[in-house]
Amino acid sequence: MNSLNVGIIGCGNISGIYLQNIPAYHGLNLRACADMRPEVAQAQASRHGIEAMSVDQLLASDEIDLVVNLTIPSAHFGVSFAALSAGKHVFSEKPLAVDFEQGRRLVDEAEARGLHLGSAPDTFLGGGGRLARKLVDDGAIGRVLSGTAFLMSHGMEHWHPDPEFFFKPGGGPILDMAPYYLSTLVNLIGPVKRVFAMSSIGFPERIVTAESPRKGQSITVETPTHVTALLEFASGAQVTFCMSWDVWKHSHPAIEIYGSEGSMRVPDPNFFGGQVEVTERGGDWRAVDSGEMPLGAPNWRSPNWAADVPAKANYRALGLADLSSAVLNGTPHRSSGRLGLHVLEVMHSILEGAATGQPKAITTTLERPAILEDNEAAGLWKGLPEAASAA
Ligand SMILES: NC(=O)c1ccc[n+]([C@@H]2O[C@H](COP(=O)([O-])OP(=O)(O)OC[C@H]3O[C@@H](n4cnc5c(N)ncnc54)[C@H](O)[C@@H]3O)[C@@H](O)[C@H]2O)c1
């Protein structure tokens, strides 16, 4: 066997980029998709020349080796657990599950069955994330002492056609966006040991302004939308961490880390490429671009962006190729369920710590993901067919 047959469950907003990119990777053979709404599965299947199935058919099919779970967060556990129970490898969009105990059950179930469980985000494996990791490991900024991470915006209701889940328990900027920042920080610094946090809801009601059937509808906010935390890493590094959908404008870079010998600006962890900037002690910022690196070149623009926003690197499905290579070639599995579980525990600990005012110790731990060398990354990517890359 030189590839895994892939079936997607959940054919909503994010499914398009997966359906586009999966055929561009070695080790993946896109076969089928399913959704609880059969008509959206049929539409995506027709667009991408694959078979539409019901969820039960896809899970029962002997032809599917790997299930990609692109449902909404509250459905992640049920769909992933059912797929593991059906003997399939699973890659889940983030978060791994809404509930930490459910996340742990998924990891245990996969391990008990000898299956691979992967979890988004896989962005830290792109050119930008690999470049930052290499510079840290090469000692460019010395020992990492501290850092900052900021994701601040005014929410999701202006672009997502059905944004309700973002403002309910299981949503919020922590469970939705912190996985990118935490996975990147764990990749650079190692596991988190303890968190302190505070949170608030700045706007108790949101009105959908995205052009969609839900435009004008009101959403009652039931989860914190502004969360500030202090993360203490096992290495001793301390990172100030703020995720908010209550901020109109700000000037903070996504992630900065401060070392004994210099400072580093890490590219936006929501994307696969970008520039790393480093200083030697108090010297000027020196920019190193990942655009020439495998899986670092800008290749994608969001339809929601203004015309002057430049293209960015979007190689979603890289985590599936990483999982497939682990299954087929025995290479390390990097965007793994264990990493997803650690990130999930940190996120819940932040939310619980904010609710109780108490610091929370983190019980899960792991080694930093194995380095993905440039030649290995290049070897995973076949490239997009011309029609798709022009789209
Ligand atoms: N939209 C994005 O830009 C984006 C980016 C990165 C990650 N994600 C993640 O991807 C996931 C999906 O997000 P989305 O924006 O595509 O959501 P969405 O609401 O647009 O699509 C989710 C789809 O899953 C289907 N679904 C829900 N429960 C199901 C079930 N039990 N069985 C079968 N199908 C089910 C829905 O019918 C829907 O078509 C979320 O975990 C989100 O965090 C989204």
C-alpha cells in the first residue's frame, strides 16, 4: 500500500481547502465525503469528482482507511470515536474534542486499537513554523525565557455564514484559535506546566453581518470572548497569552519569544509560511523569509480578504500527509492526537482557571514534535493541478 484512502465527514466551510489540497499530497487518495446534510456532501463530491456517501456508509466502507473529521467542534468526539471504532485512522479538525475527558478517550481508543489519531492544527509543519523551530534549535536567540502571543479581532460574525457555534460553550477564541498558538509554542518551547487566567464577555449579543441566510440574526454569547493567561512551560519559560474577539484594532505581533541571546517574531500560526524576524541581543530585526522553503510559498487568498491583502501559504491537509507517512513509512507522527490532547488540556485549564481564579497545573506532557526536515516536507507534496492552484 502506498497511500491511504481518505473519506471526509463534514462538508462545510473548511472542507473546500481540504478537498483541494488532499490530491496534492503523496500518500493520500481522496475517495469520498459525507455530511449530515446529504445535499452539501453531494455538492462537494460533484465538484471534486468523488463519491458522496451517508456518514454510516462512509464509516462502514472497507475502502476508507482514514476519516477526516471536519464537523463542528461539538460533533468532533462522536464522529471521531465512531470512526476509530470502525477501525479507521482519524484526523480531526481542532479542537480534538470539546471536553478534555472525551479527548483523552479518543487518544486511548486510538492507541488501544493501534490506529493513528491526528489533530489540527498542522500549520507549525509549514515553512514558517519549520524555520522558526530551526532558528530556535540552532540557538539563534539562546535559551527561551519568555514570550507573548496575541490573537485579537472583533469576532467571526462578519465573515462566517453560520457563526453561532463560535459563541457557545465549545467555541470562543480559546477553543477556536488558541490551538494554532499553543501548538506553535509547544513546537518551539515544549509542553506547558501551569496556567493562570482571567476572562470576560465584552459583548453579550452578536449580530450576523456575513452575507448568508443568517444575516441580521442575533446570537447570545455564552462563552468568554476575551481571555488573558500566563503560561508557564516545563522549561521555565513564561508566555503572556491573550485571545480575544472583543478588540477592534491592535498592534501586537502574533507571537514573540524572548531568549537569553536575542528575540524572535514567529509568523502568524494560522498560516503555513511567513517571515521569521530575529535579533542578536538588542540589535536590529533581521527578517528571514520562508517563501522559498517547501510548503512555505504563498499560494492562497481568502475570498473574505480585501483586494490588497497579499496571498498566504495554505497547505491544509499537511497533517494528513504526516499521519499517512507515519502509518505507511513509520516516520514520526507530529500533528498527533497526543499534541491535540495536551493543547486541549491547556485550553480547558485556561478557561477553568479564569472561571475559578485559581492557577491550574497541567497533567499531560509530551516531547516536542519531531523536526520535519525540508527534504521530508518537499517529499510529501506532489503539487496542485494547474486549475486548482490558479483558483
Ligand atoms: N471555517 C474555517 O475557516 C476553519 C478554519 C480552520 C479550522 N476550522 C475548523 O473546521 C471545523 C468545521 O468548521 P466549518 O467552518 O467548516 O464549519 P461549518 O459549520 O461550515 O461545517 C461543518 C459541517 O459539518 C456538518 N456536521 C455537523 N455535525 C455533523 C455530524 N455529526 N455528522 C456529519 N456532519 C456533521 C455540518 O452539516 C456542516 O456541513 C471546526 O472544527 C472548525 O474549528 C474551520
